[in-house]
Amino acid sequence: MPGAYWIAHVHVTDEAAYGEYAKRATVAIADHGGKFLARGGKYEILEGTDRARHVVAYFDSMQAAHDCYHSDAYQEALSYAKGASERDLMIVEAAE
């Protein structure tokens, strides 16, 4: 079974609230076996909408990535990001 990636592109509008989201989301993601591959850092926009924060997390399966997003812990974390950011987040199946 192939793994899966969470890919997020984020524009933060409230640093303090988003910082609380990030702290709580880190725990929820780790609890579901997620591992960060990219989190912030330097980037180069080649096409599309520029968002200053980019995050990639790897999970062992699409189901694990899905379950993490819908978990109580992640949804609680997400409540801090809502209104504090503009985000695109997707789950993408890894190539085998």
C-alpha cells in the first residue's frame, strides 16, 4: 500500500493563533505516524498563487492521512488556524 502526503500552502494572517495551531497540529500529526518532510523554509514559486508557508508531511497510507485530518486532536488544532490563515491542504497518494 503506498504512502500519502499532506501538502499545504499557507498564508498566515495571525502569527500567534497560527503558532498555537502549529504546536497542536504537530502532536496530532505525529500521533498518526506523520513525518514532516518540509515545513516552512526557503522556496521558489514557479507557477500559481504565492503563499509564504509550505508544508509536506508523509503518512504510511491515505487512510492514516485521512484519519489524522478528521481526528479530534487535529480538528481542535485546526480551530486555531481558521481565521488566522488562508490555506490549501490536500492529501496526495505517493508513487509506488
